[in-house]
Amino acid sequence: MSLYSLAREWLFCLDAERVHEAALRALPLLARCRSAVPCDARLAVRKAGLVFSNPVGLAAGFDKSARVFPCLHAFGFGFAEVGTLTPRPQSGNPRPRLFRVPESAALLNRMGFNNDGAEAAAARLATRPRGIPIGANIGKNKDTPNPRAVEDYAAAFRLVAPHCDYVAVNVSSPNTPGLRELQDKESLIEIAAALQDLNGEWRRPILLKIAPDLSEAALDSVVEVVENQKLAGLIATNTTTEKSDLPGRWREEAGGVSGAPLRAASDRALAFLARRLSPRRLLIGVGGIMTPEDAIRKIELGADLVQLYTGWVYHGPDFAREILAALVKRLDSKGGTLAGLQGSKPG
């Protein structure tokens, strides 16, 4: 049993959000004690004008206000995404709002985009040292009505785009009322067009982060918007509102579910998008990565990159390194390249 497994028994007895806050304070100190991650050139990914030393990233939601991103490379991550950032600071939903469901290897959250605001995050990003690519995930404030959502996305984009490597547009969180309605084709076109109009100066890759619960017809509409608006790609997927795999007492709780119960729906959406999306576009797979094999499977289904969050909570600070080691072992056994893994498993 690993040291983290022993510590987790105690940590999981404490309030989940308080532990998260303590982890944010501890990570920079822990990073100083870690050795450099061995670099294997076969794991490098070059796409959307960016270079990633490896395909394993930290998903949005962990470093919500861009406070700890400079130290994340020490844990093996090849990139990280901060946010979700809203134009104005936002306290989020009432506590408690983050819950562990160990019986299902899951997290349930209804955080509500709590963050310091895009301006504060942009100031931190502006002074960042050279390192791994950093994406900024943006959303609208809770009190902004959907007809004016494009104004919020544009305001957040103006603040963060000069200081990040790519921008992820979050239209898929279940914890801001009405947000997922922005995944309809007309709303996506309006938001994408507005951001592309602003993007002439910075030329940042723009990605849409979508829900796992969309129909195939809706996914096709998303792909059409990405292609027609010349967006950089997609992040598949956000959390799910499907709770049938959770123990009964959790099924009536509001919020989105991540972890093992999300795996199948996220993989289905990812495989479908990989078949529809142009190979030129960047496709990031996230959702249900609880083992190294889960990450490898997403690459086999067509993901260029993968992102973790819940798996990191359950398996500890060495989880990204474990995935990298498994990827290297897979490449050694097959004698191929990372790109060669893509599409090797039927969707």
C-alpha cells in the first residue's frame, strides 16, 4: 500500500473542499521535493501550434483561480488548464458543494464556478515562468442571462488570452443554471464567432468543452461549428448529470459526477467525435480516467491529449507519472509512436 493510500484513509474522513484547499497550499512545497520527470521524446505532441512534452494534463476545476499552475510540471503533467474563470469574481454555490463517493470511485460537485475572476487570474498568468502549456477555461457569471452570455465570454477572453497558451470555452458545466443551453448550434456560433473576431491579435487556439450527455445529432452540430468557425478543437467531456450508477442516497443530490461513473459516456462521446472531427483539430479526452489503462484507451479512441482530475484525487500525486510509465511501456511493447496508438481501438 502506497503512502498516499494510507493518507487517503484519513483525508477522506475530512470535508472534501477543505482538503482541496489544503492541497493547493501544499502543492508548491511538495513540488520542491520531487525529482524531474524523465522525458521520452516519443510522448511529445505537436498540435494546434503548441508543443506538449507529454499528453497528460490536469483538467480545469482543480486550479480554479490560477494559483498553483507553475508547479504542476513537477507531478508529471505535460500541460494544465486553469479555471473556470468568469469575468467577475464569483463565490459559487453554497457549501457543502464537493463530495466524494468512494463506493463508486467518483466525485460529485456543484461548485458553481467559484473563482477570483479572470482579471486576478490573468495577473498571475502574466508573471508565469516558462514551462508547460497552460490553458485558461472561461465561462459566464451566474447572474448573466444567456442572451448576454457572449459578452461574458468575450470579456473573460480579452483578459486571459494574452497570458495563456490556449482558451477553453466552458458551455457544459451542469452547475450554472442554463449554461448547457449554450451548447445549441446558434449559441455556439455566436460565441465562437465573437471570440474569433477578438483573436486576431493573439491567435490563441480556442477549444469547446462539451457535456457527455449530448445526442449524436447534437455532437454533429458541435463538430460543424468547430469546423466552420475554424476553432482549434474540442475537450470531451465535462461531468455528467446521470447518477444511476451512484448509491441511492446520492442520486437526488444536485451536481455533476466525475470519476468512474463518467467513463463510458465520456468514451462514447470521444469516439464519436474522433470519427467526425477533422484530424487537424485538437481532441482532448477527459472523464473517468481512474487507471493508466483508461488514459491509454482514450488515446486509442482518438484523443491527442488526456486530462485528469478525479483520478488524481483518488490515486495521489504520482498518478500522472504512472500513466506516463504505462504509455512508455505500451510503446516499447508495440514498437510504435503515440500517434500510432490513436484509432487503434474501434470506437
